[in-house]
Amino acid sequence: MKLSLESITKTYGAHRALKGLDLKLESSRCLTLIGPSGGGKSTTLRLIAGLEKASGGSIQVNNKPVPQTEEELRRYRKSIGVVFQSYNLFPHFDALTNIALPLEKVHGVSREESRDRAQSLLSQFKLATHGRKKPSELSGGQNQRVAIARSLAHNPDLILFDEPTSALDPEMSAQILDVIEELIQSGKDCVIVTHQMGFAKRASDYAAFISRGKVEESGKSLELFDNPQCPELAQFLERELKY
Amino acid sequence: MRALLFLDTENESTGISSLAKAVSFALAFSFLCLLAMAAFASLEYDWNWSAVYRYKTKFIDGWLVTIQVSSVSLVVACLIGGLSALAARSPFLPLRYLSKIYIEGTRGTPLLVQILLIFYVFADAAHLDNRYVVGVLVLSLFSGAYVSEIFRAGIESVGSSQLLSAKAIGFTPYQTFRYIVFPQALRRSLPALAGQFANLIKDSSLLSIIAIGEFTLNAQEVNTSTLSTFESFFPLAVGYLILTLPIFYLSRHLEKRLAFDL
């Protein structure tokens, strides 16, 4: 993916979440956004996802600007998959329907094909026998796998993960991170907001450190993690890796 | 003995045995019955059930009318309540205020006043002659305001994360409402809706003042003919309980099921 964020600002009332954020990537398979809580990582991800509009600046994904009108934004969002921290599955539908319904209603796939595709995705994520269960009957890790399957179903150009393992215990986190790593290896472009530094270093090719509404440092993840330039990042990494 | 009357506070997980429930219920119920009997005894009232018994079809007819009027009103109230809840969220602001004024006006005034006002003023002006239609209309409008608030709470209970997720998937606002918000809001509204139905049944008794031949009016008429006040009104209370108790039970059941599901 090619990504360009130019002097992005985003304000919520009086609160300035992003204060002129710049980030340019010529070609990246997987970008991780790291940084302290409240620094603007998730806001950046939501702007890339087209879920919110920037207050100023311009965002380009693969040389195309993220649209401004609601109608165009809706079309844009269809080309993207988003996975949230708390899964955000629909509690009144079973796992299969959670995956199949968007395919059928948003992407115009026939009912049978939607369900077939959903079923094969469930099998791919080792959930083949859980299709009829509702989210309340599944574990956190299983729910997150359903959510990942849902974000993949329409074969999006780009998948965005917003702290996909923050609500999971270490065992389940590891499972989910394995799934995400496989996706990256299979050639999916993705942007991940994460606190898992080990994962970020290993799985992503680029990383950006976002703090106080700005990109304080960015670069190839191996270099960034091994040899941080700004003292704030060095301190952040030290603290994150301490425990 | 102790186990039959007291909750085992040290072992709450064991629950209450059915025998303990039955014994305790019987005790409480007989206490209230005794109290009532003592009160009636001091009244030295001459019971005359046979006079009232001759009017049993009148009771049954009235009871059935009450069921019919309440059921139709519930359906219409749900329609009105649904529309009003949607209007309250409309981007067209005058519609919002219309809904707001309707809800607060209706909830803030007695049903009795509404019945009289609508029957003698609005229905008259609109040449609505059928008092049953007017009765259903008044009751629906009255109940619709409460139903609207129930629906509003249901809609608002659907979390913002659900809306965000629907947005990310690419649902249109209509699709989001149709597939995500509405089904969840409806399920969460059901217990309160059942309770509202029980209220509706009791409130329908006020329609007797515009001479709708429902349960209460018929009981009043039996009372006038037989002069046996208590014998006329006692079946009335029982008749309402037969309707409302199962509904309250249903409401509680729905509430429990909901707690498990979400």
C-alpha cells in the first residue's frame, strides 16, 4: 500500500486529537502505529478507515484521496476491512450471519454464496462448527476470529486493526496475532494499532510512533525498534518492554 | 421449619426450595385473606351472589370487550409509539418537537381528561360517531406516548460500537437501522412493552365513562341492577388479574431471557 497523510488535524470540540500529523509511505505491506494511549493512534486509524473526517489536511491511500462526502465515504469503506478492539460483532446474529449479512446486503452477493463464503472463512479460522453460535456463546478469541473473518469476507484492499488483542488474555492474543501474521504473509495490506511491541517489530515492515497528535518518528520497523532516534520513543519502548 | 420460612443466607447458591415457596406464599396469602375477611365481617355485609350470578354473561361479554379494545389499542399504540420514536430522531426539527410535545403532553395529563377532551371535542368535530373507535384511539394515543419512550430507550441502548461497526462495514443508515438497531432495540423493549400492555388493560377501565361496554362499565351496570356492590366488583378485580398476572409473568420471563442473551 501507498499511504500519505499530510498535516492532518482532528479536533473533538475543544480537544485537539491530531495536531498536524504527517506520514508518507511509498510501499508498505504492514504498518504498525504505536505510541502512548491518547496520543492519536486510533484516531489516525479511523481517519484512514473513512469512519471520521479529518478537520484539516489530506489523506491519500494508494494515490487516491479519502473522499469527503458521506456517499463516497460509504463506497470507500466497502473497499476496507476494520477489526475493532472489542470485536463489535452483532450480538443478535450468529457467527455465520455476522459474516454473511454484510456480503449480501452491502456487496450484493447472493444469499447462498454469502453463506458459503462465510462458512469457508469460518473453516479457515478453525470455527467451522461454531457458525450457528451467537457471540455471547463464543470466547473472546473466537469472537475476534469471527470479526477478522468478517473484515476479510469481501476481499478488501486494506485491513485495519484497532488494538485487536487488547481485550484478550495472552494465550488468545497469541492466537490472534498468529492469524494476523498469516494474513500479512498471504499478501494482505494492513495497518495495525497495537501495544504488542514484539509483534509489531516482527510482523510489520513499517512503524510509526504517534504521540501528542503527531508522528514523532517513523521508519522501517527493524530500525525503529532497534535504534530509536527520538528520546521519547526510546523511553516509550523501554517502558513497554520492561514487563 | 426454619428452612421453610427463611432464606438460607449462608448458602444462597442453593436457591429457594419449591416447598418453602409454597408454604411462604400460602402464609402471606392467608394473612391477607384473613385481613379482608375481618374487614368484611365488621361491615356485617349481606352477601348475595345469586343476584349477580344471573348476570354472568354480562361479565364475560365485558371482559371480552376489554380484551379486544386493549389488544387493538396495543397494536395501534405500537405503531404510534414507533412513529413517534422515529420522529423524535428525525433530522426535520419541527417533527422532533411534535413528537416531544405529544409525549410530554400525554404523559403529563390524566387519561380521564384525555378521554373527555377527545371524545367530546375532537371526535365530535371530526364526526367520529363510533365510541368504540374513539375509545381505541384515545387509549392508543395515551399508551403510544409510553411505548414511544420505551422504544426510544431501546434504540438508545444499542451501543455506539455497534453503529461504528455497521458504518465500517458500509451499511447505509437505513440498513443500519433495519438490521442492527431495530432488532436489538425491539428485543430490549419487549419486557417493558409487556408491562405497558398490562397497564393498558387496566387503563381501559376508564373508557366506561364514555359508555363503552367493557368490563368495568358492565360491572357497574350489574351493580346498579342488583345493588350488590361487592359481588359486582369482586369478579371485576379477579377478571383483571387473570389478564395482568400472566402478562407480568411474561414480562419478567422476557427480562431474564434478555439478561442471558446480551
